[in-house]
Amino acid sequence: MALVDRVFGRLADRRLTPVERYWSRHTVNSTPFQAAADSLAYLEWRFDQYPLFRELMDLWGSHDDETIVDYGCGPGDDVTGFLVRTEAGRVIGADISPKALDLTASRLALHELDPERYELLRISDATPELPLADQSVDYVHCGGVIQHTTAPELVLGELARVLRPGGRGRIMVYNRTSLYFHLYTAYERRIVNGLFAGLTADEAFARNTDGPDCPVSRAFRPAEFCVLASSAGLTVEYLGGYFAELELDLWRTASADAIDDPRLGQEHRDFLRQVEDDADGYPRFDGKYAGVGGVFAIGRPA
């Protein structure tokens, strides 16, 4: 299926935002797959690399005959998963990057899917509108995108607009109450490795995620994101943060040293002191998994 560019001609008539310029050049997993089997194997590989990702993001769930929007679909990982692993009626992948959408289109072609089941939309960071009717979507999926947008409150408002009453979804944003923030960035990178001198922990985190030149990379406190989502008209519940394997490795090998190191700021040491393993060995903070992938269940009131 050909890429559908539906931003009403505006991209050609204005300067791109820094976010659009960056993510049009940098696409996660930008090497095209050569076969459908490789594409599916990569989806399973992601679950191995990010413990609790599958469970917290509810991949792939039950979506019989539903319309799903993947906002910020990138190279099509979850668009592919929803189409192949569920009976969704229609899956809409939306992204600001033509490169990402071209990769998605090529990938879906490998799976020989019915083109009537999917659509790819190029959207804008400057005016994050979806060219979809009000209340026309059953499920919203948005993984690792909103923390990079210029105006997250506008994105959330748009997701609320298109979601039908009773509709639901999952959103992941970077989690500030995570081992990635307080142990990896604040301790391992800033103190052990001597990087990011003169920067705050939040500034260091922004440079320590998706490249030092990434223009916007926020880590949200769960309560902060809940306020944003509820202000946009969504119901919202914080489910916890899934992990990068790096976080779990450092928790096992470096957390005791970090807690005892006076060079580490008090905020970070206090956080680490409050983290406890659950029965399965996964670290929790304030009763929630303490991984970088902060997941929120969202919905539109019926």
C-alpha cells in the first residue's frame, strides 16, 4: 500500500519543526526486513529485550473488528503485530516521518496483508491533527512517542477526540520514577562515566535516550502525565514501567554502590532506597514496576 500523505499540504509550505527534522533522519530499526518471518521474529525479540513490555502494553490483546490507531508508528512494529496477531478490522499507522512510513509500507507488503485492513497517514508535529472523524476509533496505541512531541497536551487532546465513548488504549512515555533515570543516567553515566557535566538530571536524561541531538526527550512523573491525560478528556491509570535489560543488570550489580556514593544526589539515593523487588525479582517503586517504559491505560468515558 502506498504511503498516504494527509496533512492538507501544509508540510510543503512551512519549515519543519526540530522534532520533524530529527525523526525524519533518525528512525528506530531502519533496516528493512527481507522476509515476513524476520519481521515476526523481531517482534518476539523486543519482548525479550524489554521485560514486561508485552504485559503492560497489552500486546496484542483482543481487537475483533476494531479500528486501531498507532500514533507514532515508526517502522511499523506494532501496526504489523496488530494486523498479524489480532482480528482488528482496520489498523491506522500515523507518523511524522516519511522514512518510517515507507519502511512500514514495505514491511506490510512482506506479510501480504489485505490493503483494506490498514492505512498509513503522515501527520505533523506542529499541528498534531489526525485526519479522522470524531469518535471513529476503538483503540489507541502510542508507544514511546509523546515524550518527543513539541506539544504533548495537543496530541492527547487529538487522541481523545478520535476515540469513541467507551474506547480504550495504552500509552507509553519515559518514566522519571525509573532505574533508567535515577541509576543509569544519574549514577552510571554522570558519576561513574563522568558524562553530562553541568547538566541537570533531566537534561542528562534527554541526551541519554535517543541520541544527544534529539530535540525533545522528556521523562514524566506518573502523576504529571495523569494530569495531562485527564485534562485532555481521557480516563487514565498508571500501570507501571516496563524495563530495559540494562536497568535490571544495573539494579543487581550497581544499586548498592550508588546508594552509598555521596556524589549521587539525595533525590536519586532516596529513590533507590525505596525500590524493592517483588516475588518475581522485578524492582518496584511505590508499588509499581520501576522501568523506563511508563505505561498508562487510557479511555474515553462512555
